Amino acid sequence: MIAMDVPEHDRSKRASLLQVAKAVGSGFFGVRRRADHEAVRISPLQLIIVGVIGAALFVTALLLLVQFVLRLAGA
């Protein structure tokens, strides 16, 4: 049961892994809406972990793309 003296932002539900991933992904592109931000509670630790994983995946994808292009070019 929710206590009456708990602020409204503390009553919001915790974010799922998919919601945090969406928040980080949209943050990479800068297109996150304010309503999405206020709908769930995302902890800083969740953002850091998913952000580091997302950045590592992005760098890996870029490296694979460069290797693919270089093989096509015959280098």
C-alpha cells in the first residue's frame, strides 16, 4: 500500500530493462520525450550499466562495419 506522505515521483514504477535500453538509445540520438522520462523511475546505476553496454555494442558494430568495407575494397 502506498503511504500518503510519499512524493509523487517516488510512487512511479521502476523501469524495466527494455525501458532503460530505450531511454539510453533515445539519449544517444537526443530524441527522448519528457513524458517518457517522467513515466518511470530509472536509477543512475541502471543508466550507467546500460549506457556502457550500448556504447560497447556501438563501437563493436563500427569496427565490424569497417572490417567488412575494407574486405570488399580488397585491402
